[in-house]
Amino acid sequence: YCMALDSLYNAYLKSHYPFEFYEILMQKYSDKGNKDKVAILKQEMKKAFNIEEGQYKWGADNRKFVVNQEKGVIYPSLLSIKSLSQKCADDLFTLSNKKSFNNFYDLWKALNKVKSLDSGKINVLIKIGYFNDFGTIGKILTFLEYVNELYDRSQFNKSNIDEKYFKYIKKYSTTT
């Protein structure tokens, strides 16, 4: 009898409040670490109710699943991505609300000051398109390659540096 009532309650909530139903249920399974169930629920909400999964995006609240009924989406949680923690998600959201960044270089410098983030986590975020407002994934990864090679260096030996970096070294150097 109790299981039948639970089924009826869930069917009623799913049919009358699908956004809230899926938001809460996906968060529950995400908190338990059941990523397979979350994936099944995402497929079901799309097929049955035409509810889209939002994007991981800089500035969006990706700390947990969040409904935006006007856009017909439920934004995903960063916690569903391997290696990202609640602290990372909280720090990213706080940083995005604290200051506006005009370019990825300024954002990158700020991200490097956040203790819960390291270069591996930043790379994961880049590869899922989290920072697409600042450029394409390929462009941002190329930027990181250059920054990792050139940042904080005061001297360069021509024999040890790749030629593709010369134009940037000349452009931003105070002496040649």
C-alpha cells in the first residue's frame, strides 16, 4: 500500500511539476554518486517533457542542478564531473559573481589564486566548454600552452625556445 502511494505521489509530481521533480531527483542521485541514474533521468526528461540539459558555463550556477523554466532547461551540476568537488564549484561561482573579466588571461590569473583549483581541474573545465565565453576550447588550450611555457620567465635562450613564441616574446618584452 505504501509503495503504491509513493508511486502515485511521484507520478503526480512528475506530471504537474516536472522541472522541480527532475531537479530534485537528479540532485539526490548525484549526491549519492549514482551518475548512471542521473544520465537515465536526463534522457527521460528530454524525451518525455522536452526539458533540455543546460550547459556548464562560467557565471552560471553549476554548484547543483538548477531549473530555469523560462528557457526550458535544468543546468547541470559540476559535481557530476570527475575530480571536481563542491568546494571547486562554490569557488567558481563566487569568483564569477565577484568580478567581471574581460579576457581569459585575467580570469586565468584569478583562477590560479583559488586553492581548490589546480591546472588539471582548469583543463577539465576548459575541455567541457565551461569558459566558451572567452574563446573556443582550442584557442584557450593554445593560450594555456603558451602561458605555461612563457609566464614568469625573465630570460629566454633562443636555442631552448620554440620559434612560435618569438613574436609574443618580442611584442611583450621590454628589452630584446
